[in-house]
Amino acid sequence: MLAPLLVLVPIAAGLVMLLLRSENATLAKAIGAIVAAATFVLALLVQNGSSELREFSFRWLSRPFESSFHFGVTSISIWLVLLLTVCTFCAVLATNVSRTRAFVAQLLLLEGSMLGLFLARDLLVFALFWDLMLLPVFFVLIGWGQHHATAWRYLLYNFAGGLTLLLATAAFGVLYGSTDVIGRGGVNLIGSWAPWIFAGFAFAFLVKTPVWPLHTWMPLTYADTPAPMVAVVSAVQSKAGLYGLIAIGMALMPDSLRASAMFFVVLGVISLLYGAFTALVQSDCKRVVAYSSLSHLGLIVVAIASFNPIALQGALIYMVGHGLFSAALFLILGFVESREDTRSLTRLGGLGAQNPRLAGALCIASLAALGLPGLAGFVGEIIILTGVFQAGWIWAVVLALIPIVLAAAYMLRLFQGIMNGPQVADLPVRPDLSWIEGLALAPLVLALVFVGVNPHVLTTFDTRAYNAVASIAQGTAR
Amino acid sequence: MNSPFTGADWVSVAPLSIVAVSALVVLLADLLAPKNMSRYVPIGIALAGLIVAAIDCAASYHGHDYAAFGGAFIVGGFSVVFQEIILICAAGSVVLYGTIGAGERTPGAIALLLWSTCGAMLMAGAGNLMTIFLGLELLSLALYCLCGLAERRTAREAALKYLILSSTASGFLLYGMALLFGATGSVALADLVSPALASNPLLWLGAGMFLIGIAFKLSLVPFHTWSPDVYEGAPLPVTAFMSVATKAATLAVFARFIYAALPPGVDQRLLLPVWIIAAISMIAGNVGMLAQRDLKRLIAYSGIAQVGYILTALAGGTALGLRYAIFYIAAYTFMNLGAFAVAALLSGDAEQGSTLANYRGLGHRRPVAAALMTFFLLAMAGLPPTAGFLGKVLILSTSVNTGYAWLGGFLIAGTAISLYAYAKVIFAMYARDAHGQAHDLRPLAPLAWISAVACFVLVLLMTFYPLTPSNVLPLVR
């Protein structure tokens, strides 16, 4: 029974907050943070609870295919659920935009709809939340974004993906007879329709992740959305596509994914290279991180398509690691923007002298992003590369090494451009991180270090995740 | 002389009679009441009549099918469901007269609307060609007058346009019926099913003409050009009625015709052009929405596309497809009525709520009304958590199941286009810079509020409880 509660609590809280009259920003943030913290605790309870607590099912359709409101964590999704609740907590605390109440409400609605997505054990419920999670971002883009075109591009790209997902879900249900299949073993959809259904799902996942050439909505959205929301979007919403690729593409249609593995590896490698090179020359610092995300997520796509158990474990770890450091990076860039009123690397400079704590946080986050051993980014990268190498995609590994070197270049350029150098005279001087901003960053930074020095925790917390994906990968890797 | 009809025949048309009588009561009240009678008196009488009719109609849902008047009017699950939808639509339209009056003509307008409802209900149960035509003309004649009742010049233009084009459609329909009669020597739909007729050119020609007439009434592309102009010109309550009840009644006739009245071997070949124009309508209707500045025109184009979605469900000719079509028609009814109710909330007699420019910044001025409108627009676009989402899933699955996946593909493409048009309105309501442009809005419109909230609840609930009527077949006896 706890699982649907996990979805309903943030959505109900968000809707109630939208209706409230009070414009008290502190109160709004406090309520938002409490709700987000409560969802974190609930997620832990769901993970460790009895099976009645973990699972919930309510019949939705019996014709033309069976479908239920079936919620429950799978061993793969629990990490994303925990990551989402932590990121939402941090994002709520970091909120510093006008009309705080409505913004925090949208953050909670986003959290609820994405929790629904990750907890869904039914494809149709998955599709429902897939479309639903577009709306909070769209409303934030029209309410707080700078450019109208961004909102349109975000909505139309992702809705196009949502529609092919919907058609594929309907076709899957008709052919298989049930959509209550996520996390259920032994499903392998085959037949003349299977490639088309797989293509419908894959298109949605690739748009959402995104990979080249479907990424053009992403830099705009990441640059235009206020930092707290883009932290959640980049940390967790981008993982929805990858999660779908693993939990739906790989688990339910392994033959189709295997047949098109080359396609995914090629797209992943192009994204890796394209993202890294483009990140090198961006002047908007949010765009640097946006393109670096494109690059990092390309690596995960390669890992998934390689069908290697080691690479898949690496992919799961790297999804968490990337979530942590990209959320931290975007929150920090939000703080930088609120201090200096600009995001341009050509304008910024010398902020570190005035803001040592901010500089320290950015330092850790960008080092994690460039894959420094001892921080969360490294573990995932090295395991993925080992696994992909083992799977025989040697050219992909060789090409993937280039962006890893480039990552050091663009991340250090970002750090130096903002924090080092002489202070810029005409930019405002504002105080260092407040305690509440520090509190917003602390969980992310601590988790980066903790996972980095003790990656073991990710593999011992719940071994079923690795057993599950390993069995899928091995079952079809023969 | 003994009447050839039994008491059961008259009982089967009792809901229609109740509606017709309440229209007379409305007129009588207008005659007897003092000069400045409140507009809520005729609205109240009409609502009471509609509710009694709906209860009476629902009582016959679980009974066995009955062919009244020698097969002219068929009572059964199918006709009951459609009659209920039409009655709900009539009620949803009548309440809009609470905010948008037709002045002293309000009682007359309501009476005409009720008679129009009778015609639509007759079509829902029509079992032979005569009844179809009778219902259609009763529906249409009342609507011609209703369209012209507003004081605006565009209203008269709309009435004339509707009269001419609708009469053309009726001409096609009537000629088709004559040819069908020539082929069979009978007006009963059930007599068309004979396999011997499959190679009769009269049947092909007649059915083709009949379907063209239906396509006109459903405003499918390329017979759609009248509907945006007529919707725009007609008063808001009449547009609400036309956009749902007319379509529901015509779809009932269409479904009965293709499911039950075509000889085996004819149907799929004869109907292929219909599915093709349904596919074109899904694209053209949604593209047409993009440039609209008026809510009523927007909904007219949206309706062109939505009929295409419903035809996709019917394409396979399966019982499940019919049930999903009914589900979608019901969902479409509530989302459209809801959108019109919100528009009425924002309107005075000048119908400000139908101009999309007046929605700029509504999210800041009237947050609840804007949220409701957003919900209904999202429902039309098929986004969750609305019945439009579930309806599209059901239609897509049935299109895959019956081998009409290509229509499902058109549905997907059309929906993608439509989202842009709907989201433009949402965007205008919530855009940050869209303050101001305040105008005189009616502060209190209780009936429209109730209608909007009821539609919201129903559209939301239908997402989670897919109520599709199970006893809709058989359609003829």
C-alpha cells in the first residue's frame, strides 16, 4: 500500500499548494522540503518493507488487454526513486525564484509524476506518467522561462515521443494480452510486429535521454528552466529514457534490442563525442553542463546496448552518479547566476575569492563529472568501459576515451571561468552560500564522496538489481 | 379502428415524448408568466424534463431489445446509451443559457433545443430509413432557427450557411435512401443485409450517397467547410449542442448502418473511402486548429479530428470497437461541454468567452476557471490524467487488433499536431507577461460552474473506470 502513497503524496501536496493563497516563500519551501523528505523516508520503507507494503495492484482494464494500476519498486528502479527524492529535496531548498509557492508546487508535481513512472509495474501506467511528467516542466517553462520557443520545443519533442510510446504500449498490450509486465521475468515479445513496437518505445526513450540527433530540445530547456527544476530534470528525468531502455527495451524485448545494438552504440558514441566537443566551446555555463550530460548519457546508452552484465552494472551506478553530480552542478550554477546575474563564461570570473564554499562545492561536483577517482563519476565510467570492452565493442571503448579526456578540459574550463581569475569589476558582489543553500547541496556532495570512496554500497544494498539485469543480459548474450 | 401499435411501442418512445412535452411546458410558462420572467424558470423546466427522460430511458437499459413501431424505432443498450449521451448534452447546453441569454427569446430557444434533442434521440434509435430522416430533419430544422436567434450578423450568416449546406447533405442522404429502397423494396435497415444484394449496383450507389450525406453531417474532410463558420456564428449553447449531440446522433446512425445494415462482402470495400477520409480528417482538422482565434472555431476543427478518432475505433467492425467508440464519444461529450461551460463562465451576452484573446492571463485572474479549461484542453489532446488519454489508448489498441494500425498512425500524427493548438491556449492563459486585458466578466454563474465541475469530475473518473457498455449489440432486429 505504501507504493501508491509515494506517488499520491507529492501530487496531492503539489495540487494543494497550487490552491493556497499565501505567498510566503519560506513556508512554501519548508512544506516542499518536508514532503520531499517524507517521500525519501517512504521510499526507504517501501524498499525494506514486506511484500504487502512493496506492492499495490488495482485492476484498470480487462479488455482489450489486461492492465492494472500496479505499483512497486523493482530492484532497478529503487535507486532512481531514492535519487529523485533526494534531488527534489535539494531542489526545493535551493529554490530562489519569484512566485516560490507555485514553483515548489510544480517541483512536487514533477516528483510525484516521476515517482509514478519509476514505480509503475504496468506499461500503460508507465505511459500515463510518461506524458504526465511533461506538464510540470512545460508549466515552469511558460511561467518562468526566458524564451517561449523553448517550452514549445520541449513539449512537442517529448510529446511526440510520448505518442509513439503510447501506440507501442497499446500494440504490446494487444499482442501480449497484458501490460502488467514491468519487472516480470520471462517476457520476450517476438514476431513480425515486435521490431515496430520496439521502435516506438525506443524513439520515446531516445528523445527523452536524449541522444544525438534528437537532443535539440535539451540544451534550450536546460538553459531556460530555473536551476532547481533543471537539476531534477537532468538528474532524474533524463534517466527515465535509460530506465525504460533497461526495464522495457532490454527486459521485455531483448531480441529486438539485440538486433539493433549497433544502432544504439553508434548513436551513443556520436552523442558522447558531439556532446563533449560542443561543451568545450559553449559560453553559457548551463549549456556546458547540458552538453556534458549529452556526452555522459551517451556512454550509458552504449553500456546498455552492449548487453554485458558488467557494463549494465556500471550503467546503473553511473546513472546514480550522473544524477548526483549533474543535480549538484545545476544547483550550483543557479546559485552563481543568482549572485552574478549572468551565466556567461566570458563575463564571469574570480567568484571563488568571495565565495569559497560555493567554489568548493563546484570543485567537487565538476571533479566528479570529469571522472576523478574517489568520486561517484569514476566508478560508473570505469565499470562501463570494462564491460563494453569485454563485450567486444573495442572501437566504441577507444572512441569513448576521447570524451573522457575532453571532460577534464570542459569541466576545468567551467570551474576556472567562474571561480578563478581576476574579479570582474562590474559584476555584483554577494555573500557566500547561506546555510540553507549549503543544506541544499550537502546531501548531493556527501553522496558523491560517499559513493566514490565506497562504491560497494551500491552493489550490496540490493543485489537483486544486478542479478536481474545480469540474467537478462546473459540470457540473450549466448 | 384499432391502432396497429401496442402500448409497448408508445412506452419505448416515452423519453422522447417527455422531452417534447417539456418543450411545450416551457412555451406555456412563457405565455402565462409575467413579462420579466427569470431565465431560470425555462431552464429549470427543461432540466427537469431532461432528467425525468434520462431516468425513464435508463430504466430500459437492462431490458431485452425491442423493435417498436414495426422496427422503426429500436430500443436496446445501444440506443439507450446514445440517448443518454444526447440528453446529457442537451442538459449541458441548456444550462449555458443561464449566462448567455437570448433575451426575451430564451424560452423559445430552449424549446427549440429540446425538440432538436428529440430528433437526435430519434436518430439514436432509428431502425429504418424513414426514422433516420425524420430524426435528422427534426434535429436540423430546430438548429437552423437556433443558429439565427442571436442578434449578431454572423449568426444569420451561420443560419443560412447551415441551412443550405445541411440541406445539400440531406439531399444526398435522401437520394441514397431512395436508391437503397429501390434495391431492396424495404425501408428497414435489417432488410439490407441480404447477401443477394452484394452485387446490386443500386445498393452500392445508394449506400455511397447515404455515406456522403453522413460525412457531410459529421463534417468530415472534404465536407467540413461549413462547420467552423456555423459554430462561430451560432450562440454558445447551440454550438455546444451541435458539437456533441449532432455528432453523437449521426455517429449512432453511422454505426448502426455499417455494423448492421451492409450485406457481407460489401462492407470493407465500400467503407474504405470512409476510413481514408477519416484519416485525412484527423490531419486536416488538427492542422486547421492551428490558426484559430476563436474557441468555437477551434472546437469545430477539433471536432472534425475527433470524429476521425471515433471512426478509427469503428473501422474494424468489432463489438469492442463499438464500445470504445461509445466510450470516446462520452468522454468527448464531457470534455466539450466542460470547455463550453468554462467559456460561458467568462461570458456575458456578448460571448466574450469564445474569443481566445480573452484567455490571455486568465491563469492569473481566474486560476480555477483557467485550471478547468486547461484540464479540458488536455483531455482533448489526450494527455493524462483524462478520459481522452484512456480513450486514445483503447482506440489505438482496437486499431492494432483489427488490422487498421495505419489509422492508429494517423491518430498519433494528428494528436501530435493538435497538442500545439491546445497548448497555445494554455500558454496564453499562463504566460508570465500575459497580465491585464481585464474585461467585464460575469462574477457568478452557478449553473455553468456546476456543469464545468461535474464535467471535470466525470472526465477524471472515466480515466480510472473505463465504463464501456457491454450490451450494445445487436443493432437491428
